[in-house]
Amino acid sequence: MSAETYRDAWGIPHLRAATAGELARAQGRVTARDRAWQLEVERHRAQGTSASLLGPGVLSWDRLARRARLADTARRCFAALEDKDPETAAWVREYTDGVNEGLAACDAPEFARTGLAPGRWEPWTPLAVWLATHILFAGFPAKLWREHITAHLGPDAVALFATDGPGTAGSNGWLVSGERTVTGHAIVAGDPHRFIEEPGVYQQIHLSCPEFDVVGLAVPGVPGIAHFGHTGTVAWAITNAMADYQDLYRERLRRTGAGVEALGPDGTWHRAARHTETIHVAGEDSVEVEVIETDRGPVIAGGPEGLDDGTPAALSLRYPPRVTADLGFGALLPLLRARRVADVDRALDAWAEPVNVVQAADTEGGLLHRVAGRVPVRATANRLRPVPAWEPGHEWTGWHTPPRAGLTDGVAVMANQRGPATPLGVEFAPPHRADRIAALLAGKERWSAADMPALHTDTHLASAGPLLDLVTALDGLSPGAAALRDRLLAWDRHMDADSAGAAAYAAVRGAVVRHLAAHPALAPAAVPPAYPEVLQPWLALVPRIAYALEHLLRAEDPYGIDRAEAVRAALEEVAAEPPAGTWGDTHRLAPWRALPDTSGSPEPGLSGDHDCVLCTSAVPGLTDRAARGPAARYVWDLADRRRSGWVVPHGASGVPGSPHHRDQQPLWLGGELAPMVTDFDRLTKETDD
């Protein structure tokens, strides 16, 4: 037997092979069959060539990918892997060989639609895909925002606007020990929050060979199961630790007859690496990009001549894999082979990025709650804002020891709030999701795997409090606004899709955000610096106000803003033109697609909101549509893996027209999970490869 492919009722692939290498090859092959177009898009994104596929709209990303040296870093990391861990390197090669075999035989309709053919994957391509997927996870552009808002409002504004930014990703995760379950064995559950893409960013898969048997959520284009897995005897899951592990340096650059030089902290000019690359753009002329790298790292914005608007600025990015030539792929095989929590723990010692909080449990009662990843030791200023490359004191001097934590009353909850990773980060998510999950878990002594979807789909919005407090205090309103105030105060604070009260609250909240953004004290910050377009979401004023609204409504000195009057004006505005329906009428899914959807199917309405456990994120003041939300849900039962469950927003197949392209969406919308089937006798055999 080389490899066998089976499918369950949801089209999820279950692969069985004689060796780990043959299994990796089969994983690559089946991923190419199920996700050929997605793999092509990801390969181009990782290489900085997506404009040749998708046109000028993605050119800013390609510039960042080229200037940040993502593909070159992936090559370096793979070369180091071959030298230090040849077994893992060979395993990754098997995967990419399988991808190429699958792509050669694929008939994905997107290729016919565009007249294109899939390109070839190199052994380092999975590393580049991983790096491109996570390069913005740590939110380094937030340092530009802090600098920007400080320039307009002073340093105190940094804390006022500190919150989970619009470009970051988060997750919910909770670990319930056996003392708090009906079976006496632990449960690990949660849902990663990311931009919702079609096909999805996670691939449900089952990998089985004599060495291991693992079910979990893989990243298409990357071998193994990194973030969420269940081996039968141990299960693990992650949330984003919100750690700060990337630095921005302000560079002083000058051109010389030989190239470009950068001023170093020793007071002397040092030669910077420099070359030019060409980005091909579909339907337009090619574009040249100058790639410069100093001793700190690649220059990602500006150059010797400054930014596009002539501002004298250049920014270099320092990130761990570029420094160490290690992306953490050495952890992947040990994770698959893990039998106990101690095995997961040892595997994660090799983890690099993104930096995660990991929760794990095994069938013998072992529990794990720790941070995994590489965070540099450096000056506090590095973590807060861009620092001057020409001044000493901003170098990296080592690596932090990843913190660990225990459980409280048999439970550990992580939802990107301040927790074990607090010493490693600057900004964290508000505590509402974590507090709500903890409160719900405290409400019952014993839990089962079947109970967990009720937590996944909870819609209580604790962050509504400050706005509703101001609404309560208003008087002298018009009759329409007074009636709207009474409706809001009677609302149960649940962001349910069928709730007219939630729709009214969201409308008032959006109007408040717009009124605050237009206030003379804040409006000047609406004009961001001329940084690349791909970084602009972190610099946009309206989303920043939206996600910091609680702080702005509670702050002692709100820069002379009469918040009560802003709320009054918003209430009158909405009363004059109230929302006609429910929250789900406007709070609709807005998935990213590389090509426009031609099915004509309307996007579904959603429950939830940014600070709900059911985290479906709108951008108040801009749109009610949700581009981010649960990219998967999972429940790992350590008593019996067969009682585990999972779901993704669309389906297992990325092929339009497939019966499994969107068949899980009704489950996802309804808060249900697909059952996890791991017995090959209960599966349908598809191929002998």
C-alpha cells in the first residue's frame, strides 16, 4: 500500500499510508485535487506574484511580499531545515511532490475560466505560504498607528485607542479538565477567528499511518496539522497570543555610486543589500520594485528618497525567521507523533511563529496551557513604535522564555485577552469574550462535548454597556429618539440575526463612531501617512474609533469631545431613518474570493459581533458586513475521539459545483458540528494512489 484516500459524508479526506512520507505525498495530492485554485493563489501570494494572476488590486501586497523578502526567507529556512532536520525537509518535499502531481491532473474550473494553468511548487513553497499567511499576524503596522495618533493627540492617546485592531486575527479557546466533565476526561474546544475566505483557510483532514493517526485542521499548502489536532490520546489547539515579536526601524539611507548605505547604531554608514525586481501585472504594464535590506532587516516602506509623498522616511522590518532561518517546521512531525501532553510540549519548544497560546490535554489527565513561539528580548520602545536604526540600544539580545499558566477551577480560557502572554505583548483583545466564556463555564458543574456549541454561538455583547449608559442619561429627545432610546434600553444585549433591537443598537453605534470621527479633535487623524496601501487598514481612523469605542466613551478627558451630544446626535439621526429590519439583514457574511462569485447566491445573515463569543466582526461606522469570523469550530473530546466534532464556514471542497463546496454552511450558521468519523470501515474509499 502506498496511500489510500477515503471520504466521509461531508467529503472530508481521510488518508492512510504505510509511511509518514507517503502520507505527506498523499496529503499534497488530495489538497491539490480539492483546493487547486486556492493553492495557486497562495503560491502567488507567497512569491509576491499575485498581481500577475489577479491584477493591479493586489499589487500593494506583492510589493510588501517582495520587499519583506518572504520567498527568500522561506528558501533560507528550508535550506537550514535540510541541514539541521533532514527528515522534516524530506517530508516537506514529499508533500510538494504530491501537490505537483495533483495539480498536473486537476480540472479546477477557475483555470478554465481564467485561461491559466497551475504553476509548480518548490520544496520551500509551503514555508513561504506559512510565512505569507502569518506575516501580519503580530500586527506590526499598529506601531505606525501609535506613532500617528501620538503626533495628533499626544502619547496618552495610545492607551485610549489600544484594542484589537481591524487587521489582526484572534480566536476563542477553552480547556475543561476531566474534573469538570461528565466523562472524567478533558475537552478542548474553540474557534479561530480569521478573515473568512472561500475556499476556507482551514482544511479538515485525517492522516493515518503506522506512526500516527491524527485528525485536525490543516492549512492548505502546508503539510501536517499544526494548530488544531487530535491523535486519539492527546489533543491540542491554539489562540493568537497577541505577542509582539516584530520590530520596525526608521532607517537613514543614502545612495552612493556603489548602491545604498544605511546609518548604523555605531555612527557609521554600512552597505545595504540592494536589487530590483519586476512585478508582472495582469492587464497592465509591469512594475519595478527596489528591494533593500539593511543590517536590521528588509526595507518595507520608503527608501533613500522617502515615502511616495516625499516624506523623508524608510522603514525596515525585523522578524524572527529572517534572523534565525527557522520557521518552526521542525515541530510539525513531532506534533503528529505526539501521544501525551509532554510530547506536544516538547514539540512546541521548536515553534517559531505565529506566537500562540496552546491548550492541550491527554487521556491520562495531562494538561497543558502555555505560550509557544519566539519573541525577542529588546528595549520596551521597540515594542511600542518604530525606533531609530542609527541609535544604539534597539538591538535584539536573546529570546524570551515562553510563559506557562495553570487552570482555574478546572478551566482555562483564552480569547486573545491579557493572560499568560501578557509580558510578551502590548495590545490585547478586550476581555469580554474570555469573561463570557468563563462565566458560562462556571454556570454548570459538569460539561460534555455536546454542550460546547452553545458556547461557540453565544451572542451576548458586554461592550454595549458604555454606550447604553450614555443613552440612559439623555433627556430632551424628540419623540422618535425617545422611543428609540426606550427600545435600546429594553434590548437584551444579544446580537442575534433576527433581533430588531440589535439592528437598532448597531445603527446608533455606527452613527456615534461617525460623529466622533468627524469631531475637530479627532478628524485630523483621518489623513494617514503615505505608507503602502497594504498597511493602511491599521491607520484608518473610523475602524480605530469603532474598536476603541468603549475607551472613548469612558475616558476622563476625551479631548474636549461632548460624548453625550455625540450620542444624542446619533440617536436623533437613527430615529429619523431607523433600520427597517433585523441585525441579520445587514450583518451579512462577506468572504474574500480571488475571483468574483458567479453563483448568484446571496450571502447569509449572521448573528454575533466583534466582542461576542460568536465573533463575526463588522466595522461600525463603515459597514455591518462581516469579513472576519469563526474560520472553523472544533470540539476535541479526550474520552472518545468519535464524540468530537468540527465545522468550517463553507465545505471540504474548494471546487465550485462540488456537492461539498458549501454543504457545511447550514451547520456553521446554525451552530452545529459535523461528527468526526475516524473508523476507515465507515468511510467511502475513493482511490488507491
